[in-house]
Amino acid sequence: MKAEIPTAIDADQQRKLDELRGLNGKQFDEAYEKAQLKGHEEAVDLFRTYAQNGDNKDLKRWAAKTLPHLEHHLAMAEKLK
């Protein structure tokens, strides 16, 4: 697995940001909570995968070291419901 560093926001991220900007109140809260949960799930999966299969030993070690913090953030995002 090769790490790629994004240089700009992608179309999907821009769409999500635009959607959030168009909401307020309870609709915003629900969409934000959903986005936080999904984003943290994806981050945990990405870091876990790279920690196990990454091609750069330093980055692989950093991913493994950071993973518990992301898992903690995921647990907090799950409690937003």
C-alpha cells in the first residue's frame, strides 16, 4: 500500500461541505454527526490497513501509534447519536 498525500479537497468532500453549509439546526446536527461517524470509521480503517500493510516503515509505525487515538475519537463520534 502506497501513501498518497492529497493536495486539494476532492469533489466528494466539497459536496459534503456544501451540503453542511446549506443546513442549520437539527438538520445540520444530524448531518454533521453522520459525517463525523463515517469519517472516523474511514480513518480508523485507513490507519489500521496502513499500519499492517504500509510500504514506508516510518509511516507504518506512525499509523500504528496514531490508531488508538483515532479509535478513541470514533468511540466519541458514536456517542453523538
